[in-house]
Amino acid sequence: MKVFIGSVIVLLLIGAGIWLLLSPSFKKVGETASKVKENLKEEKNGESNPEKEK
């Protein structure tokens, strides 16, 4: 039983460390997704300018 509890604690610590390492990536993904969503909304409304995109 002690081995099981120790294993769970170790897995939780490893998971927390990986989450902390990847959390900045999640923010970047969220920002990129919101930009893409805004671009799609503009294109749907016909407000997009092809020269503005590039």
C-alpha cells in the first residue's frame, strides 16, 4: 500500500512539473486561436483585405 501511495505522489509531482513547463504554450495556443477566429469572422463578413493579411 505504501508503494502505491508513493507512486501516486510521484506521478502527481511529475504531472505538475510537466503542466508548469507547458503552461506558456497553452497561452500561445489560445492567443493564436483567437486571432484565427477573428480573421475567420472578418472573412465571413466580407471585411477582409487580401493585402492586409500579408
